[in-house]
Amino acid sequence: MKPASLQTICTAVGGRLLTPGATVATPLSVVCTDTRLLQPGCVFVAIKGDRYDGHKFLSQAAQGGAVTAIIQDVPAETYPTLNLVLVENTRVALGKLASWARNQMTGKIIGVAGSNGKTSTKYLIDSVLSTRLSGTMSPKSFNNDIGVPLTILPADPVQDYLVLEIGTNHPGEIARLAQMATPDIGVITNCGAEHLEFLGDLRGVRQENSSLLTGMRPRGMIAVNGDDHDLVAAVSQYGGKVITFGFEEKNDFFATDVRCDDTGTRFFLNKGRKEIFVPMLGKHAACNALAAIAVARRLGLTDDAIIEGLATARKPDMRLQLVNVEGVSVLNDAYNANPNSMRAALDTVTALPARGRRIAVLGDMRELGQSSERYHRELGDFAAKCKLDLLGCVGEQSALLAESAERAGMPVGAIAKFPDARTAANAVPGWLKEGDLVLLKASRGIGLELVAQAISESRHAAVAAQAAAATAAETKTRARRKIAS
């Protein structure tokens, strides 16, 4: 962030300096919430949560070179080298400090919200913009009231752009983050059944995502999935520019002739002549790319620069990552799941070429509230139509998925139920043969990365054993030949 005096920091967070007359030799420009990442001369914010309390690490912060700490509890111990700024809530103070830092920025802030595809869309936007502009994006899924500030604060205040991922699981979260970040450009990728335990229903999801507008600059631009007509209506009152994207031809940006294979997704923009390639799997990748195109056009990039950036985009971890593990193709999408993303992943595994069998290991979709049974049963019906050879269901709710798939006509012998990921990890590797394609998809808390790890270890061990057996056989053959001669 732009260097600031100790007094400016106090004012920005609405705090009270507990060390009167304190000064800092050099302006403060680095903020940290983790003592393992401290830099000399930084501001340490002692975040206090249900399972973690940064106040317990004030001593380490002082020893690590922090010169100021923002606290909400006055410590019994004194720290001669640490200026203490007392606030009511350090988590809120972190957001206030990020708001101050954002107001010092000269570049464009881009906020990406939506039920699915936020992280992938963020990567695509950054990949395109970085071909001609300087900027950064939020790391991993830094999309809550800690992650968003920790993305804003270290950003260069004079860079051209900053891409923020803005997430939610409770009403009001997007509005608070939007008011902190005040985006110049907003993107809502889509609205689907997610976090219904807290957001209620699809109407609540749309209302929460469209609240991104409450913090946006009045003359900015909002790009939304125009295939969701209710979402378009929800943002129609925005005073800035509204852009729509999707597969329907009435959108401002629409994709046609979409083709997917194991290298990525190809499509044409608005029936144009130039084919666009995105190295991400699934038809929905084209829709995410359209959002990136809308943002890039807004910032003045040419079509050639946009096509170049999309073609070289990086893929986020555990989002439809296709890897070959000793002859078995693993489509790892184990980071998160909701009904729409589950269907998209199943569509993708159905569309991809496979020399062997198509297998899906699906786990519970969490935070669906009273609609959980309905959506798991609906997914079972859908899975039964996807030409899967084997289906593994992991978790209590996924047992309903298995029952529904069986009722929809999938052979009972092709369906297996597992209580947890560890049990699945012990069984699934034994199913696999060379040429098989296996999808791993579940909510993050299910932990299907255990299955991915078990597959990798099992396949490598099997290949090593085959190599050892071949070497032993060759040794015996040579020995027999030597004796015979």
C-alpha cells in the first residue's frame, strides 16, 4: 500500500494509540496478519477469530520486526518496540485499512462475484490484461473479509489494475466487500444453488450477488451472465454500463460453435471469424472467457491481445485439472461443489475422449440447507444419464445421490457408496485400469484430494512393480542363456 504515517493508520482504522508520543522512523507500507510472514517495519493486525487469536503472537510480532500492532484486547505484557493501536474489532479494522489503501490507487479495480467460476474467471481476466497492462489478482481464493483486504493492501497503488475475487456464504457479505473495494468494473459469473443454508433460495443468491452494485463506482461497468434473465433484471437499475455475456445470441458477448477436448475449449465470439482458445476444460470455460473479454474491451485491449491472453491462461488448482497418472486420466475438480458446478463437471467428463472407462467419484455438496436432499437426488438422476461406467459416492448426502442414480437406471453393480474420503481412497485406486478417465468432485470439506493422492501413489507403485518384474524376468533370461552357452 502507499506509505502512511502511524497517525494516518490510526485515523484510517478508527483506533486509539496506546503509546502516546510514539513515532515511526519510516512510513508504514506493509501489513501482515501472520507472524510467519512478517517483514521488518510492518504493521501486524492481531485478527481474533473462533479458532485463532493473533493477540497470542504479539511477542513474536515484536521480535520479528513489526513496529505497530492493531489490537482489540489490551495485552498484559508490554512491548517497547511495538506501538499498539486499539480498535473495537481487528477484523473490521483490517477492512477499513484496506478501504483507505484502495482510495490511494490510481488503477482500475475489478470485482468478480458469482456462484461458479469466480476463480477461473479471475485467472482469465488477469491473463488477458497482463498482456498489455501491469497489475495483480487475488491469490488462491482470497475472497472473504480477510482475503480481500490482504489482496488490496500489498498491491502497488499505481498499477493499472487489480482483480479481486469476491465471495459469500451469508447475506450481506458481498455488499460489505464491495463497499470496501469499490470496484470500477464488476463481474457476476452466474447464480446457482449455493450456500442455501444461509441464502435461502435462488432468489436470495441473486440478491446477494447483485449487491456487488452497492459498492461499485457510479460510472463503472457491470458484466453479468445474460442467460440468467432474473439476474439481468436484478442489475438493471445500475447507473453505469451493463454488459451481458453467455450463450444466447441476444447477449452483448456470446459464444458459438463451442468445442471441447482434453486440451481446452474453442469457440467463436459473436459468430466472428477468429477462433478463440482457452486452455480450460468444459463448455462453461467459454462463458468465463466471455466475461474476461468484456473486461478487456472496457480497458481498451485489442482483440489480438485478448485472444493471446486467453490462449496462455493458467489454470487454478483442483478446478477441472486433467492430469495423466501412469496411463489413467484424473480430472481433479475437488476444490468445491454445488449443483451447477457438479453438472458442468459431469458434462465435461462425458465430452472428453477416453480410451477406457469413464468413472466419477462424487462427494457431498455442502451448505444447501433444506434443499440438500432435493439437489443430491436430482444430481443422481443426471449422473445416471452421463454414460458413466462406475460411480463412487462419498458422504452421507451422496448416498441419496447413489440411490437416485440407481432408480434412474444405472446398474447397482456400477455404484459404490463410501462414508468418507479416506474409505474411498482405499478402494478407488483398485478400480482403475490403463486408459480410464476418472472425475473427482465434491465440496472442499469432503477432502477428495485424498483420493487423488491415493490414485497417484497406487499407479506409480504399480508401474514401479511392473518395471521391477520386467527387470527380474530379463535377468533370469540372461542367466539361462549364459548357462546354456
